[in-house]
Amino acid sequence: MKSPLPLVTLLLLAVVATLFGTAQAACGPNARCPADASNYLLPHPDCTQYFLCNQGTACEQSCPPGQHFNAYHRQCEAPETACCDIFVPCNPTA
């Protein structure tokens, strides 16, 4: 009879991965975040992300799949209107 240990180990790893697999937003002080502002959004070097600032602390956030952050409108939107990626044709909206 085979030992159930490999199966138990695999199940335990799956449970741990499920519980801890969701990445926490990376947060830290950011000189670009106003010290007196909350819910202030700043662009991130990665077009699919942005920083959410609260009292001088910035936390990385992600746009919904398929969207880029528009620094002018301070929101996530279609890549062609966000004009963040130099390799995507830009057709900004007013």
C-alpha cells in the first residue's frame, strides 16, 4: 500500500498557495505622494499599474485586464486612449 504522504503534502501546498497566493500591494513612502492627500493616483512605470497614495505612502495597484492607466484622467482605460505605452497608437479623449 502506498503512503498517503505525497497526496497530503500536495493538498497542503495547494491550500497554502490559495491562502497566501494573492499578492499584497507593495507599499512604501513616495516623495511624489502628497502628504495631506488620500486616494490620490499617480502613474507607475508599468502602464498596467498605478500608485494609490494615502498620506505620503504609495501602494501599487493594477488596472483591470486589458486596460492602461491614463495619467491625465487619473484612471484606467483602453490602451489607445490612455496614451501610456509608446508602442500603442494614441487617440486621446478630452
